[in-house]
Amino acid sequence: MSFTKEVRKKADPIWQASFHHPFVKELGEGTLDLTRFRYYVMQDAYYLRHFARVQAIGAAKSTDLATTARLAHHAQSTCEAELSLHETFAELLGITEEEKAAFIPAPTAYAYTSHMYRAAYEGHLGDVIAAILPCYWLYYEIGERLKDCKPAEPIYQKWIGTYSSDWFRSLVEEQIARLDAIAEAVTEADRKRMEQHFLISSEYEYEFWEMAYRLETWPSARKEIQAYVHNN
Ligand SMILES: Cc1ncc(C[n+]2csc(CCO)c2C)c(N)n1
């Protein structure tokens, strides 16, 4: 069995949990509260800004120029395609410049991006791809599952359309093939580490839905709210 098939199989329980998460289900049905989606869009824009930089680290860590060029291109498409999508969402959702300026990453968005930077900093190209592959692949599978959904909310239709496109599928397939080629050439210890990055990113993908659904905040903000409730 190929490396990616093996890790995909190991990650299956947590991927299933993402497929069935209320955020994903309600998005497909069109019943997802827009407050939650709005929160998601802002956290995801932060995530994508860092994702593009991790892809650029992958470009720098590549040992052949063709791969450097491809990963640099991937970093550029994250900036252009994904972030422009988010700009559109921000407009449609009425997210203001003031809100953007006051933005703070939530614990999960911060932890997930930190995990990717760590894998990229400590490892070689295989570590970078293993950490970022679940982002592509899980969203592609979600796009496939939701592609026949017709949520009444046009914003949700647009979101689904992005991830069930052929453009997106070719990106996922390219990264799967790249990771399998690397996995064949490295040591067992490298493969184990790569597997762990893949599994941790899969866990964080689930946590990202949870974060948005629960409008996660830092503990100090929760304490302030509790103190306020207590004193009033
Ligand atoms: C939390 C989170 N995980 C994955 C994606 C999807 N995604 C982000 S960058 C990228 C590569 C291609 O542009 C893909 C597929 C997302 N938006 N947010």
C-alpha cells in the first residue's frame, strides 16, 4: 500500500468526524449560522496567510528546481485563489477593516499554524508536505461529499464550489504523488515522523471546525466574561 493510502487509512476515524461535524453538515444543508461562518472566514484568512508561507518554506527546502517552482506556484495560488475568495466572503459578510485590524487568532488557529511551521522548520520537504497534505485532501473529500448539496445561502454554495472543482483536484493529486515519491526514498524513521505530522494536521482540521462552531476564545477572554457575569 502506498504511504499516502496508509496514512489516510490511519487518519480515517478523525476524517469521518470532520465529515460529520455540525459545521460541515450545516454548511451543506444551508442551516449554518452566519456568525459561525463569519468567525471561520476570519480565522481561515489568518490560517491561509501562514499556510502560504509554509508552502514557500517547502519551495526553499526542495532539492530540485522543478519542485521549488511548483511549490512557489502553490504558495502563490494560496495567496491569489484562496485569499481572494476570503476577500469576497469578507465583503459579502460585511467584515469591516476595523474588525480585521482588531483580529486575534484563536488558540486552535494559532496552534495549527504553529504545528505546520514546526514540521517545516525541523524537517525536510517530506515533513512539509506531510503536514500540509490533509489541508488539501480533506477539503477535497468534503467538496466531493457536499458537491450535490444546494444550500439556499449563496455564500455556502460558493464555498462548496471551490473545493469540488477540477482545479482543486489536480492540486491534491499532485501533492499526494509528491509525498509518495518522497516516502519511497527516505528512512523508516522519516516516514514515522511524516505520518505523525499528517495525523496531527488531521486532528487540527477537526479542531478547526470545533473552534468555529464554538466561537473559541482564549481563556483570559473567557475569564473576563465570567468575572463580568459574576459581578453583575
Ligand atoms: C483550516 C483549513 N484547512 C484547509 C483549507 C483548504 N486549503 C487551504 S490552502 C489549500 C491549498 C490550495 O490553495 C487548501 C486546500 C482551508 N482553507 N482551511
